Amino acid sequence: MILPMLSFVEPSRLLLMAIIPALVGFYLWLVQRRRRRNAKLGRTMFDLVIPRDRTWLRHVAVGLSILSLLTLTLAFAKPKDQVAVPRERATIVVTIDVSLSMQATDVEPNRLDAAKAAAEAFVTSLPPKFNVALVSFAGTATTLVPPTLDRGAVSSAIQALQPETSTAIGEGIYTSLAALAQVPPDPDNPKAVVPARIVLLSDGKTQYGRPSDQAAQQARSQKVPIYTIAYGTADGYIEISGRREPVPVDRAELARVSKISGGEAYTATSAGQLRQVYKDIGSSVGTEKVDKEVTSRYAGFGLAFAILAAMGLISLGARWP
């Protein structure tokens, strides 16, 4: 047992361990008192007739009693430890464009709200065993939710998305690929590729960062197809400082990204076909470390020490100093 590495559900209960040094001190005081008493009395004829106490066995029994009290106190504090549990590795990364152009109203109620609604519906429809990650991008990209089975966390993060300036589709793809590194490895093959897909919702038109074609090629090399959904029309616009700024959808860029990566390109009206995204994704089970209460382990140690201590005391006829 390495105490500094343990954590507890009820750490305040460890204060009971303060009684252990007091008990050890009391026992040592009894031993010293007996030694002083024996030194004063000296040896008598009874010492020649009555067998001498096996001091070492008494000390062992007391030591085992102390260990029992220690481990039972640890058990009372509900220790927890990290244990490896199996987890499906198949992952869908939902990547959403939150650039200002996504505020255009040529898709009702606007491009971003339509994308958010579609993303939520898609996440809800996924099989429960799949991990889902959420990435947003504008001028930069951010992993908002790492791969998780918690659909509620992903949905809440989608609802909270707000528009930002610029558009960096390539950065969104690179960040989506990086999010896959947080999926637990396959214990039998740590270098195995995570079965994954990226679903990218955008109106296209990279303005900043690394080229989207380059990012799509990287996705292909990692065997992660990208499925794009284009939002908007050629007549889309947004208003900035009272004037209209055209923001036509760039379906060609999104289609190119899908083709290079090995995925498919959709429009907002055909997004219902996304069931094909996870149809052939496959399965791969890895392991991850999770906290688990291990009270029974320490309770078992405490019981074993108590039994050994009792056996020692019985063999001594329960004679104490």
C-alpha cells in the first residue's frame, strides 16, 4: 500500500487513524512498566516452574492488531483507485463552422442555427456505443468536447455555440484529428488507428490558416473520412455596419475536402443521408482508466490481519503485559 497514491471518497474519516499512535504508545508504556517491575522483583522460584512468555509472539500479535486497525480505517474512508475498463473506440467528430458568414439567413432561420439543429439531431441518432467529440472553428479551432459517450454534454456545447470572425476549415480538420488522440488505445495494438469519421458543417470558403486540401490529405492518411454538409446559397449575405456583404456558399471546396479524404459531400437538404457516415465505421475496443471504489480490498486485508492477531493471542492464552 502506497498511501500518497491513494484517494478517498470520505477522506475526513482518516482522522480516526490518530488513535493508532496513541495505542502504540500505550502498549510500549505497558512493556516498559513490566520490564521495570521484573527488574525490581528479580527471578523467583515460579520462573523456574512456569514457562516464560513468548515475548516475540505477543509483539507480533499486537503488530497485526495495529495493521488490522489501520487497514480497516482505510476501508472506512472508502478508498478509490484507477482501474482499466473496456471502452468502444469508434468515434464521430462533429466539426461546426461558427464564422460570421454562418449568420446569413438564406437557410432558415440562419446557417449557424440550422447547422446546430442538424448537429444535435445527428448526435442524438448515433448508436450509444459511439464516442462523440465536438470541434468548432472560425479563425481558429477548438475542441469543445473531447470524445465522450455523454450525448447531453455534446448537445449543451452545440447549443452554446456563438459566431466568431474569419474561417479556417483546414484548422478545424487538424483539430478534429487531434481530438482523436484522446480516445483510449487498443491494449493489444497501441498503434492501431481509431475507427473514426469527421462530420463537418460549414458554408466553405477558407480565409485563414492551413489549406483545407492539405488537411483533408492528412485525414486520408489517418484513415478518417470527412463528410461535409454545405449550408447556404450563392445569394447569401450578412449585414455589417449597415451594408450587405455577400457570403456565397463554397460547395466546391467542401466537396473537394470530402473527395480527398474519402468521405461524401452533402447539402443541408440532403443531410438526412448521414446515416451512411457510421454504417461501416466498424468497432474497436480499448481500455481506459476510471475511478472505482476499492473498499472491499482493504476491508479484506484488515480482516486477515485481525484473524492472524487473534490466533497469536489465543496461542499466548491472551496474556498481556
